[in-house]
Amino acid sequence: MKVRYVMLLVVMLLSSAVKALEKSPGKQDTIIVPQVDVVPQFKGGVSAWNRFLQNRMNISELVGSMDSTAYVTYGTRQTAVLEFTVCEDGEVCDVVVLNRDKISPIFEKEVLRVMSRSPKWEAATKDGKPVRTKFKQTIMAILD
């Protein structure tokens, strides 16, 4: 079987998908504004983010686990829809796979592993101050 994987990234942040967060004393993070002045970005931009993902993703275990039942259940194209937070210091945290029932558990595990190893990003800013932001992104694996 020939294996090919491609990372598709949703890097244009829609205002409905971006939330700036501020820490409140004694409370969980609270949404304060629906938009930021400057969106967070991976150092080096989209091409550097793509390289990071492509160099770190290892789908060999996914390929090895795909029997005929898995192909019927998950298909040859699996897309993980992620939601994660970029903190004020650029750290990536709170990564959640929103469609985990639609992708292989092994692909979910690999996506979470890679995201946990992300270098720091350039944080979003609102009124000149770094703020936490949460947004969605997709990562796709294509098995041919």
C-alpha cells in the first residue's frame, strides 16, 4: 500500500472561532473579547508550521492498524478537527480533538502527541498586550 499524508491547515482565523481569554483571580479563564488585534502565529509562518507538522507526524502505526473494518469505519482520508489555546507566553495548550468519533483512535493519539510538542508561537495581542486565544484547525491524513 502506498502511503501519503498531507496536512491541511485552517490558518485564517474566523472571528467566531477566535476567542481572547483573560485570567481572572480565583476563576477559570474567561472570554473577554471576540476578536484580537493581532492573531497568534507559529514562528516562521504557515510554511514553517506545515514543515513542523510534516516532520513530526508519524502515521506508520495508523497504516499498520487499518484493516478492512477500519477502512470502512474511518476511510482513507481522516481529518482531525482541533481546538487549542495559544497562551500569553506562546505556549500551546488545551488541545482537544473535536471530532474524535470520526477518526481513528491512533490518528487522534498521534495528532495530540505532535501538538503537545509544538514550539512556542507568537502570542495574539489585544490593545498591545498578549492574550490567550483559542481557535480551530484541521489536520488531514490521506492513505492511498
